[in-house]
Amino acid sequence: MANISVVTKKRILDTNDQEAAKTREAFKEAGLFAVNLISSPGSGKTTLLEKTIEKLNPEQNSAVIVGDLETSRDAERVAPFAKEVVQINTGLSCHLYANQIQESLKGLNLSEIDFCFIENVGNMVCPGEFDLGENAKIILLSTPEGDDKVAKYPTIFRAADLVLLTKCDLLKVLDFNMDRVKEDIYKLNSNVKIIELSSLSGQGMEEWLSWLKDNRTSFIGAKAKFVTE
Amino acid sequence: MHEMSIAAEILDQVIEQAKVNNLVRVSEVTLEVGFLKQVVPELMIIAFESITTDTIVERARLKIVEVPSIAKCNECSYSFEPKINNFLCPKCERADVNVISGNDIILKAIFGEVKE
């Protein structure tokens, strides 16, 4: 037997990226705006979704795709508000894959949806590496987690299109240095928008809803332009 | 532990490349890993070893070549090597950059026995 060396240039994660590109195309076709919500467990993703979708109703319809290792509790929580809900149980996987989103789209009537919220598995590391076909990555950091988390988990913040600092109603009882957090984010991603928010008190909710609506409009505007050309 | 997901995809690609090139056994795999990919080489090797059991890649050596990151400032076009938690351009002091290197994982080469 002879030994040979084979030189390749294969990009790993290409398969995931190709699936994500298909999803992005499907979203674009349907004229909906999709966001990938990433944070550690317990940062308030589901509560934020409950409040957000309630406020977007009835003018705008939302679909939610929720990833968790186990249970359908999050899906049950958002179900009263969302037009469509899909729960993905990832078992031992610490993040969602693009093909899981592709699969979940099969059961959805995308043409009736304006916003698709993908709630990723609670994890500050791995979800950042896997494109799901979303239009924007939104990173949530809740104030009780501490003001050192941007410096500790920098990669996910560098990938962010929007940072939501949640549970800001608790700032008065926490030793949380907001300037430090913003400075750490600036060092990674100087252009990213940061919203201080509380789902409980409603602080920042209007700004967040405007961000969603404005970004959807610019996305759909781009699509309209594309069609004319 | 996204090393396991990555290892699974490396294995798929290695087996595909082995088939195309008539390799019956793979003894070495060279992987280029970008600095920004947050891959821990030791964990990557453990994940790779466990996932390749009972395949033609079993007991292959995984060689990991780390690729440094290069960022190019979108404002002044200056290129520099960022730190994992600091992407500020040394000239503009803003982190508005295009990463031109260090953000990929590439299967570079495989080495093994060919069918005669």
C-alpha cells in the first residue's frame, strides 16, 4: 500500500452555512425579519418575547422557534401571544444548527409572519459560531449576571447586531458598572447599538420595538428595491 | 463544547475526501484553526479521537495549525492583530473592522494509504 497526501481547502461549517443561506433566502422571500436571540440561561429571553410579541400584536404576526435541551415550557409560555411556535429539543447539543431551523420552517406559514424570533439555547459561547439564517444576532446580558461578562465572553458580543441589557430595574440593588460594560462592548464592536431594558418595568421597550420595526422596514425596503431592479 | 459539532463535520469531510482520492485508511489530518474560532486544541483532539472510532480515520493524528487573526480597520484601512477582547484599531481607536484572517476552520490536508 502506498501513502499519499491529499491537499484540500474545505471550510468546516460550510454545510451549516449553506443551510443557513437557504433559510435566509426563504425569510427574504416571505418578507419577514428574523432575529437570533443569544444569551446565558435565565437572562430573560422568554419574558422579553412574551412582552414584545404582545405589543407587536395585532398589527404584526410573530413566529417563535425555541431551542432548549429539554422541555417545551418556553414554547408554552409564548404560545398565547405568537402566531406560530416551534419547540426544538436539542438533547445534549448546546446550540441550534441551521438545519434544525430549516426543518422547523416546514410547518410554518411564513407568508403570514412579520417577525421570526429564534430563541437559541442558553449559552454564551457556542451559538455564536453557528449561523441560523437570521437577519440579526441579538445578545442579551442581564444585569444580575455581572458587569464582567462582556470581557469574559467577548466573541459573542463582537458578533452582535444589537445588545440588550436586560433586568435594568434591578440596577438599584446591584453593584453593576454600566460604563464598564459599554466600554468593553465598544472595544469589540464600536458601532453596535445598546439598549438598557426591563421587561418588568417597560424601560427601553419602545426603543426595542422601534429597532425591530425599523430594521424590518429597511430589510423589506431592500427587497422591494431588489425586485424593481 | 462546540468542538464535538466541529469534529463531526471534520470527520464527514475527511471521509468524503478519502473516498474521492481512493484512500482506504487515513493516518493524519491537518486542520487550520483561526484564532477567533474559540477552539481549544486539546478538546478538539479528544473530540476527534472519540468520533473517529470504528471509521477509516480511527487513530489518525489530528494536526492543528493555529492561524492568527488579522483585522482591517473600515475607517483607515490599517491592518492589525486584534486581541480576543480588544478590536480597537490602534490608529482610530474604534472597533469597526473587517476580519480578514483567523475566522475560519479549514481542512488543509489528509494523509493515508491508497488502494493499489
